Amino acid sequence: MGAFLEIKSRKPPLTVSKNYNKKMAVGFGQNFENIAYVYINSQPHLWKSVDHEFFKSPTLKALSKLTKQFYERFHEQIFSPENPSVEQIEYLVMEDKKSFMIDLNMSEDDNAKTFIANASYIIKTNIKAFSEEWLDETVGAWIMWQNNQRAYKESISYMQTQNITPENVKEVISKAREIVVRGSSLSFGDEEVFDFYDPQSHKQISVEDYIDTGYEMLNQMLTEDRHNGFIPGTLNMFMGSTNSGKSVILGNLALNISRSGKNVLFVSVEMSIPRTFRRIGSNAFDIPISEYDTFSNDDALLSESIQKFRAKNMNIGVPPGKFLALKFPKTGVSNIYGTAKRLEEKHGIKWHAIVIDYFTELQNDHGTAQDKTYQYHKQNADDLYQMASETNWCVITAHQLNRGALNVSDMTLSSVAESYGIVYRCDSVIGMIATEKMQVEHTMYMKNLKCRDSKYKNFFAKFDTEFSKMRIIETGELISPEDYQIFT
């Protein structure tokens, strides 16, 4: 489909032949497709769950593709359900006639005129003649059926392309199941609606529901309160250059969240879990990382250290939450989502936080090539955002900045210009600043680049780094942008 143009002027309506292909509007099957198309346009969020290939009619295939692309681009319906006009469809079709060649025995102009006439007929389908309950049940069931069929086909195709070994068979099965689960899902007519005049609708998140970061200054950056932290159902991104401590802070946060009594799943996209636990354990058990190999091979000593750690938490009245970890090399968001849901069911728990180490290494579930950096990362960020919103999980991850951010003493959102689509979807973005001088001094600064729920945008917090035990320690108070210049 050709690129959409902003419509600044309207052409006179075309005089089209009334002799359009009436076979495409006859019979229960086609009539139902017309009803489904018009109903989906009236509930445009459903386009996220509908593919144009669902329709059997060639005209509806092309029309639904055009309608979906228009909605995704402009966030508005291509025609008004209350007053259906074909004018906007006509304009776009005439700008790109080649994409609407339904009958190859006809000229481009005749195809375009016939398509517009058919579209005019379809969009005037009167769905008000049917009850909302019937439309929800039938159209919803149709979409779910089509999604289900496509998901099974994709799952089978995926399995047929895999070289199965004893080492990867579980991973392949897990991915195949996730393709079916995610591909068959549909958010339909179950939006939670709130009444402004109902006092209960104004209740804010309770203190115990926040995800404590374990760092008072970071909590204050995020929510203006040292005792709060991350908000459930949000996407939170740490951004830093190479060797700035991204994986270390993610490990520290996961440990802190578990210590606060919340359940956390740590997903490593790159590093093995024993190496990940080596870093987190060095911090938790106060063992230098250089000695951790010997320490971890002493089962009695390790078990005693784990028990002491848990008991220390119990002494302050908070049993540690569930803390599980898994390695997912070359995985996308859909696989993480499906596996996390299955683990919830298996262990009878609810995840409070999903920590992903790290965003830059995620695969793309949409088939986008990595060299299309903006689209690749934007889609992944959008998938994580949707996952967080739908599950009420707090998703925390990190992204590696480009070379332009290397050894800089300050950072702005322009530092992620090559993947700006990430920032758009995040609820909070924390920049990690660690110049060569700071690394020598074992310090770093975190900057609040973006946060939806705080007045402390562009404020800084200083941290000490003790990488011998993979530990990041906050120091002092929040620093205003003006005062930060004095420190650097």
C-alpha cells in the first residue's frame, strides 16, 4: 500500500459506474464479512487483533488493509460510523491505484472506480439492525477463530523449521505454545470503564502496591516519595553506555524487589543464569566476586548464607518474595510473556516485576530486520508496554546507548535518537552517567530523563559503585540540574 498523504484538499467525487460486482455483496458469508468489517471500524482498537487476510473477499482484503493502516497512522477511523462517506477512501485509492487491482482484466482506472463503488456499498452496511450482544459474540468469535487458525499454522511452521535436539526441545515446545497462546488472544469488549462521579474510581495506588527499588532517591525520582518506587503495569528503562553498570543495576533492583516481599522474574537474554546469580549473590551474601566460584562450590556454606539472608529479611517482618530467573537467548517479548504466565500458574503466584537483562538484545516478534533500528526497537518497546499494561506487571529493563553517549557527563533524550521510539512508550527513563573519571572514582549518576508521575525530571542522584561485589549504593540527596554542574 502506498504511503499515506495528509489530505489538505478534496477532489470532486468521482462518477463511478453502478455496475459493480454484486456477487461480492451477495450471500450470508459475504454479508457477514461486510457486517464484521463495519463493526470493527466502529471499534477500531480491534484492528490490533485483525489481519486483512481474515477476509475472503478480495475487495474486503484490500479495504481492511487500507482501513487498518489509516487508523494506525492517524489514530482515527477512515469513515464515520454515524455518517459513512467514501470520500476519504476514494482519495487514498486514487492516489495509489495499483494497490487496488482486483480484476486484472480491467484497467487501473476501472478497477479503482469499481473498488470505490464496492467500498461505498460495504461501509453503508447497517450494523444497528443487530444487537450489540450479537455483534460482540459473533464478530468476536469470528476474529478469535481466525486468529486461532493462523496461530496454529504459524506454530506448526515454526516447529517444522527447527532442528530439534535434546538440548533445545523444551525451548521449541515453549515457543510453539506461546505462538498459539499469544496469536489466539483477543481483547474484546472487556475494557474497564470508570465513572468520574463514583468516589471509588478516584482511589489511587496504595503504598503497599508500589514496587520498592531499594533506593530512596530513585523512589523519589519516580514518584516524589522515598517509600514508593515503580508503579505496577509500567515499562521502565535504564539507559547507559558500555560498562556503565546496566546489568549490575538490574540485578540490584531484582534483589531489592524480592527483599521487599514482591515476586520477581529475572530474564537474561544474554548471560547465563549461574553468571547472573554470581553477580547478584556476590551483592546479597557480601562475597567478593573474585571469590564467588570457590564460595558457590561449598554447598554447606552457600546454604547457610542463603538461610541467613532470608532470616535477616524475616527479622524486619518481610519474607522475601519469589525470585526466579531464566535464560532466554534470542527471544522476543511474546516468548517472555507466555513463559511468565505459565510460571505464574505453575507456582500459584502473581509476578510483581519482570526484569529483563537487557532490552537491546531482544529479538523482534514482527519480523523486522535489526538494521531498521527505529522500527525494530519501537515495536519491542510497544510490545513490552502492552505486556505490562495487560498483566499489571512492572517491567524493568535497560538499553545500551550509541557511541555518542560514551564518556559524557550529562545526558538528554536526544542521546537515544537512533531509537527514539523506545522513549515514547516508556513510563520512566533513567539515564546512567559514568564517565571514565567517575569510573576511576567508583561513582556514577542517575538522571531522571522521563517520568510520568514526578516533578523531578532532569534531577540527578549520585551513587557509589562497588563492582568488586556487584553493588550500587546511593549517596546523598537529589541534585537539581543547576547544582549538578557544580559536582561535575
